[in-house]
Amino acid sequence: MSRAVEVTNRLMLRARDAMDRAYAQPLDIPALARIAHVSEAHFTRTFRATFGETPHRYLQRRRVERAMFLLRETDHSITDICFEVGFGSPGTFSRTFSAITGRSPRAYRKETAGLPVPTCFTMAWTRPSD
């Protein structure tokens, strides 16, 4: 790997890490480009080339992943979860969630309600100690 590619990858990782940390905050391309120390157009092109998706789609996916966790593990309303993960409206949240997961937030919550803990976790907690 050339030095230039390595530097570019580090800059894109810096921006992606910022997105992972602040997924619920309003993040725009100018702010992310500043984090990566590149122009806005260069940032968008390079991010997509590096990670296979646009920065906007990556951020949406991270927000949906967090929402999936909250839908499974909490009893917060879907609207509260929508705003908690950084979406501006329930309609956009529902549409994006459905596009990424293939089902609505309500259907996802219903399907995952009461799923048992994976057996590997159960076995670890019920093993007799030595």
C-alpha cells in the first residue's frame, strides 16, 4: 500500500470514527470533510471509494443499527427512539429503517420481542465454577 493511500485511509477512518461516536448529532458533509482535512467533494468521493457507501448512507445505517438495539432492549416509544438516534422525523426514520432492514420499526420490535439469550451466554453463566 502506498503512503498516499495509507494517509487517505487514515483520514477517512478519522471521519468514520467521528460518525460512530456522534451518530445522533447533526453531522453534515462540510463538518466531516473538516475532520478529514479534505474538501467536501473529495471527502464524499473518497469515503465512498474507501467504504463502499456514501457518508450519508453510512450514518443512516449506524443510526438504524442503534435503533435496532433500542427497539430490542428498551420499551421506549418508536418516536422517542427515532429522535434519540438522530432522525429528524418519524416518517424519515420509518422509511429509512424499512429500506435498510426490510421491515418497519414496529414489525422489527414485534419479531424480536422475547427472543431468548443466545445459548453461549447462558452456558457461560450457568457453568459450575471450579
